[in-house]
Amino acid sequence: MNRTDDISNLFSRFGASSDSYHEFESQFDYKEKQETLELEKTVVTLEALPEPDVVAAPVAEAVPEVIVETAPAPVVEPVEERVEAVKVEPQAAVEPVPLELSASAPVVEPLVVPEVASVLASPATPEIPTVVAAPESLAAPVVPEEQLLHVAAATAPAKLRNLLAEVIQARQVEAQVLSDDALRHVATKARPAKCKAHIVVLVSLKGGVGKTTLSAGLASSLRMGGGRTLAIDLDPQNALQFHLGVEQSVSGIGSANMAGQNWNDRLQHGFDGSLLLPYGVLSDDECHSLTREMAEDRHWLARHLDSMDLGEHDVVIIDTPTGSTQYLEQALDVADEVIVVTTADAASFITLDQIDRVLGASDVRPAYSHCNYVVNQFDGSREFSRDMLQVLKRRLGEQLMAVVSLDNTLGEALAYGRNPLAMAETSVACQDVLLLGEQLKARFETSRAQGIEAQ
């Protein structure tokens, strides 16, 4: 019996005729349908598996789900060999990322459909890294990315604190070393013993009062029996040499300090047997070096005077620059007598309060030193000058030690390079300077006698 008879019998059983029956060629392959169902089962089985922990490189954007609509695929023959790994090579090479599967999950072999593989490999599809299953015994332990970020965030502040602690400890050690060095530096620069010589320091906070002229007059006139009188110029103007008739451009304290020589080797001879240590002509670098040396050593001048081996019959006259400077600080540190030179005018009177603050500061000068005032260039012919002198006497009291009259003899002697005290008989100002020298000499003798009795 053929197929046509079977169809006729079938129609007759239902009371119908097979004349109207037309057979069409079927396009459905039932065997292919069965294989498709098996593929769907495999996909379902894969989706049901638990997802393993995978450490993968960060992906810029999620891979969209690919839906492929194709015509019925040809018959796929059963795969007899196991596929170990599938590697899809897109346009850019991607390093494989190891995947650790759970021990309880079975190893599922990858299955690739040609149409799907072609779509995945197209440029429009995001790059998908190849997943290669590694044996459980060889796979390294994997830490979730969230846990790694949490550990990094927790350890970063602790590491920073440790580094900061190391930096602080190093700074403290360095500060301790510097402190120890400073203490040793101070110990090596302790104040030397009091100079045996009598030291007179002339100061002023206002220029033009005749301070340098008065210093030269005292250096020429004030002398104790058997001793020397030294004049030291601490004023960068270096003008004291002209008033004592010393040759110009000679080496001074700045050059001696730079060379480390003893000041006795730099003394110059002036009027009436006086000795002068000039400031000297210094460059800017030498001047800065000198002031820096003074700033670093509070007793810089005392140390130099101590090296000169001065005796108790010697007298030192120190001329200082106008204002409060490092030179003034060094001079006050060694002073036995401080003479403030002022004039009988309103400008000088205004500076009295300021000079009192400078001289009254603690540790500026020795406790045994005395401070006195001298009114210089007094013009007795002017009523205002006489009134200002009375004001100064009320303001200063016993501290006003002497008044030196205004006299053109001193200015003329400087112009001709002569010793002004050589004509003291005809100059009122020179007589006033000589009288001031005698007063200071009497004080020195009194203090020396008191020192002997104290011993």
C-alpha cells in the first residue's frame, strides 16, 4: 500500500473524499526542531547554574543583550568531542580573565552557534573578553572588587598617618640637634670677663649734634697716668679719622674682622698720642658680614677688647652711629660710661623719651654703667637756646653732666687738619671739652679706688 491509498482510507473513515486533498511540500524539519529544543534545554541549564565570582577588568558599559533573529538553521550534527575553550577575537585583542567555578557546579562546555558568533565578532558589538575555565587546583584565590576597594580605603589613612608620624619624628630630632648646637654655640660665646680699661660710649638718636667731634676731643684730652687712650670708630661714616688727623683709607675693624687679626695690629696714631681704630672703607659684602657677625655674637665687641689686653689705666672712647643699631648694642654691652649727646632745641628734646627706652631696656648695658647727658653746641647768645637749656636741666636733673658751647674753632681745625685742643686757651668749646675730660677722669679714679677697697 502506498501513501496515496493511506490518505484515501483515512478520508473515507470520516465519510469524506480525498479528491479535494492537495499535498504541499513541508518546509519544517522535525529533526532540526528536536535539536533546537535540546539547545534551549542547554541554555536553560546554563542559566540555572550559580554565577561564579569573577574578577574582571572594569567595563565601561554593560554588554547589551543580543537578540538574533535568523531563518531556521541547518541541521546541527551532535558534537562528539568536548570543546575545551572558545576564543573570540574581536578587532582589539583582550587579555583572557581566569574564571573560578564552584566545586559543586559541573563544568559546562561552551557551545557556539555560527550566526551568533558572527554577530558577536561584528564591530558594532562591544568587545567581550574570552572566558577560559581554569582547574580549581591551579586558580588563585579571588577577592571581590568591593572588598578590595574597602580594604584600600581602610589602609590608605593608616599609611598616611604612619608617614606623617615619621616626618614629625624626623623634624623633632632635627630640632633637638639644632637646639643642642645652639646651646654649645652660646656656651662657647659666653661673655668674657669685664675689660680692665675704662670705656666711654657716645650715643645719639639725632644726627648733627657734634657727637664725632666730641669723641675726638675726649680721645685727645682724656688720659690717665701710665695708660693709653684708644678711640674706636663704630660709625660706618668712618669720619673719626679726619678729626684725629689719621691717614685716610686705612684698614679698620671690618677688614680686621674678616682677616681674624688682633685689633692691636690695626691701631693708628692720632693727635696728642691718641690711638685710633677706624671703621675702615668696606664693601657692601664686608659691611653685611660685619653686622651679621655682631648679630650672631652678643659679646662680639667685648671679645675683641678682651683680646687687646688692655690695662686699668687705659681709656677707650667709642663713637657710634646715629640711631639704634647693632653697633650701638655692641658698644652699650661694654660701656662703663654712656654719654648721650644732645642739643638745646626742640628736635633733640623730642628724642629724649626714645633714648630713655633704649638705654633702660633690660640687659642692654651692664648694671655698673652710668648714663649722663651732654648738651653740645650751646649758643648762649640766643634767648631760645637759654630757655631750652633750662628745660633740659629740669628734664634731666643730675644726669646733665656738662654743656659744651658753640665754637667755630672746632670746625676750622677740622678744615685745616689741625688739633683743635692745641688752641684751647682761645676756644671756649675746647675748654668745655677739657673740663668734661677731667670729670670723667675723676670718676674713673673713684671707681678704681672703690674696686681696690672691694677686693
